[in-house]
Amino acid sequence: MSTETKITPRAQDYNQWYLDVIAAAQLADYAPVKGCMVIRPDGYAIWENIQRVLDGMFKDTGHQNAYFPLLIPESFFKKEAQHVEGFAPECAVVTHGGGEKLEEPLYLRPTSETIIWSMFRSWISSHRDLPLLINQWANVVRWEMRTRLFLRTTEFLWQEGHTAHASDAEAEEECRRMLEVYRVFAEEHMAIPVIPGRKSEKEKFAGALRTYSIEAMMQDGRALQAGTSHHLGQNFAKAFDVTFQDEKGQRQLVWATSWGVSTRLIGALIMAHSDDKGLVLPPRLASRQVAIVPIPGKQADPERMTGEARRLADELGLGRAVVVDDRPNLSPGAKYHYWEQHGVPLRLELGPRDLEKQQVVLVRRDTGEKRSLPRGGLREAVRQELEAMQREMFEKARAFRESRTYSVDTEEQFRKTIEEPGGFLRAHYCGDTECEVRIQNETKATVRCIPLDAPAEKGRCPFCGKESGRRAIFAKAY
RNA sequence: CGGGAAGUGGCUCAGUCUGGUAGAGCACCUGGUUCGGGACCAGGGGGUCGCAGGUUCAAAUCCUGUCUUCCCGACCA
């Protein structure tokens, strides 16, 4: 087990820093196939925590899990024109099976709308079958040209919610509800502030009426789309002929939504909170919240301190979330570095001096703050510290985002600000795709979203001068 | 998919130009001494030099192809 891993400072090379943090925290490894990664136990543990929390939230909002197959007939895929156009180039296709060429090629799902709606057709016949609220946890494959661990990999894990509704309004409500679920999850569990908003025509999902997203800011000022929710209208119902009889006996097309978050969230977590020492995890998503490092001391029986450390672990009442580092071959200092690189929120040090004074030394991973706490009442103190850390990490991320968000009104301001210092630009947006393409080509910034809470405000697009009713968020994005 | 760089024990790299049969530091194993911010001593194990061809008496080294990673572009959760 390596205990020495160099991490490139953020200021020197942000991209390399990101990769170094992943390596040092042992979150993932490269797989033999281009763009694929192995999610290592410590990385997967984060995903399991994300899953656990979100899954509960989905169930609380009335959804049920199901599982649909990985392989999708090519013909299904071609039924929805815009959808095909959007996804065809990045699909992996199975052409052979059982040693023979297949009559019809099978696509590895890049997303499951088609296979799911082909099934919804047989599950829905009456308004009494609606709404149908399904979620699945699955892997998907997208043949990306340029990949990055967690942020964009050929195969990734995600959840995809697929729902069917009797009306446009109901679908819209569902779509917004799930966006709100994502917002709450991002802010309260990942400690990442996000901006919920609507995507531009250019950025919306292929086959959707409209797309909403939550947008987060990373420490380099770039935006990361952390979750999406689509109002699919009746496009898939038309493509797969999914209809229901309403209360009046009229046959109607079903309305659809889909929404998802992926293992990309782990990348967001890393880039939002970590520092030059390594990974920093918000307590709520850390599978190990407290690491206890016993310091044996000079003349003491070496077993004594680890015994004390184990007793201390029991006192905390946090179960598996506490780890006692009793490795005999590492010095305390080496252990400090190890747990810092691994992002464990709190470290407790227990040595002879602490034993004498009936105290322990507590160190916060996010601030590095170190202080002594009395042994009595530690359980409550640690609980409070974890909560404080969760809260303060969110506040810190929010303050950072605010400090890097600028209102700009002229093209010149826009160009200058996006270049240096960079971040989120609040600017009027005419809504014109051509203008958006031009902005992207010339500044590398894209419309991240039109915030849902953006107040009505008359203004002009800084690039084309056309009138605009509100500001959008522009940023360079991952 | 284009342009650039790189693949040598787990990690960082030397050796490649000028072919002669693989080395260092760290990590790892054993024993001992240590331990309040990356311990020390002694002994030890581990590498078909990314992969496949070719040239040669001989290839980590030269040639061809290929795979993977990183950076820059065009495409995307």
C-alpha cells in the first residue's frame, strides 16, 4: 500500500492535480480499454453513498426501481429522429453474437428512453396507469473522443428516471420536482451549491422539449453540469405509439420525462472541495468519517495505545464510519498524510500526553484546524464537528462561487472577464443559437443555463444587441 | 478523430542518440529498534523494458505497425 504519492499543486496544473488526487486517494484506475476506468473500492464507496441517499429520495417521491437491458435493437433507436441524430455517432454497436453476424445490430445503451418506451407501450392503456414513475440504476456506454476519469468515460454508472404522465403540466411538474431533488442532494449532501436552470435550445437533450440542469462551479472557475432533467413532451410516445384513454374515453399520447445523474458527480466532488494535500470529502458522503491514529509513545506497551484507540472508536458510536489506524509499520506522520490524501473528514490523534490529560486531538480535514477535546462528551462533539464541517464546506464553496460570478453587459467586458479571472458570467442572452455558437467559438464559453430564479430584466445581448428579458449564466464548461 | 509528448519492478525515473542481454530512489517482505507531521539499521523478493512483427550473431536501444495515457483542438453526462 503506497503511502507516498506526489500531488501536483492546483496552481501549477489543475488537470494534473485532479488526476493526482484520484490516484492518491485510490478512487480509480485506468482499464485496458480506452476511456474506461476501474472504480476502486474507495471510489465506489462514494458512489454507494450517493446511490443510497438519492435512491431514498426517489422512493420518497413515489418512484420505483426497475432494470431494463443493456442491449437495444438498432431499429428502436432509429424511431425518434432527433434522438438518433444526437446519439448515433457515440454509440457502440454489437454486430456479432454466438459466433455469427447478427441479423439486426444491437446498440449498447447510451441512455434507455427507447427500450423503456417500447415497454411502456404495453404497460400503459388507461389514465389509471398514470403516472408511471420508474428509475433504474445502470451502466451506459458513450463512445467519447476525449475522456477524463469520472467526468467523461466511455462507460459510466448513472441513474435514469423515466416517467409517463397524462398531461403536459404533470410532466413539467415531475421534471421540476426531480431537478429540485438534485439541487437538494447536491447542496445538502455533496456540499456543492448549484444553479438550477433551463438549458438553451442548443444545449438541450436530443429528443427533449426542454432540458433543465443544475450547474456547479469547480475550483478553476469552470462549470460542471451535475444533473439534468428533461421534459420529453410526446416525442417518445409518438415514436413508440404509447397512448392512454382519458376519463372521457379519448385516446391520448402520453407525456414523458427523464432525468439523471452519473458517476460524474464524483468528479464534481473532487474538483469542488479537494486541495493540494488531496481529497476532501463532505462528511455525509464519506464512508469513513473519522480516522483514529494512536501514537504509541516511548516506554509504553505498544498494544496499549491501539487498545485505547479502539475503545475511543466504540465511544463515538459511528460504527464502520470510524477507522483505527493500527498499522505498525507507519509512523504517525505518515498516517496523517495517508488519511489526508484519502479525504477522511476528521482525524483523532491519541497519544500518551492525551491519555494523561483525558483528551484527544481533533483535526479537521477541510481547514486543517487542530485542537484538543476532553475525552468526556466526545461522541457529541464529533457529531457536531461533522455537521459543522458539512455546513462550512457548503458555505465555503458558495462564497467561492459568488466571488467568481460577474455581471457583464458589454461584449468587451464579457471577453475580458471570461479570459481573466474566468468563472460564471451573468449576461443577457438573446436565445439565438447562431449567436450562441459564435460566442462559444470566440470565447470558449457556453450558455450553462438560464437560472429558474433569474428575475425579469430588460437588456441586450452583449454580442448581437438583440433584446433579452433575463440574464443567463455563461461559463467555460467541463 | 487530427496535432504534440510519453509508456522500463507498485510509484518516480536513469539507461535508448552510439545495439552486447537491466539499474537507482521510494514502496514491498523478514528481524530489530522506533513512533506528537512522510522513522532507522540489517537482510531479502520482485521487471518477457506496453504489445506484435522486422533488421541483426545479438534489441529496452534501430525499423514498421498497433494499444494505452497525458496535453491542445473538433464532439459530449
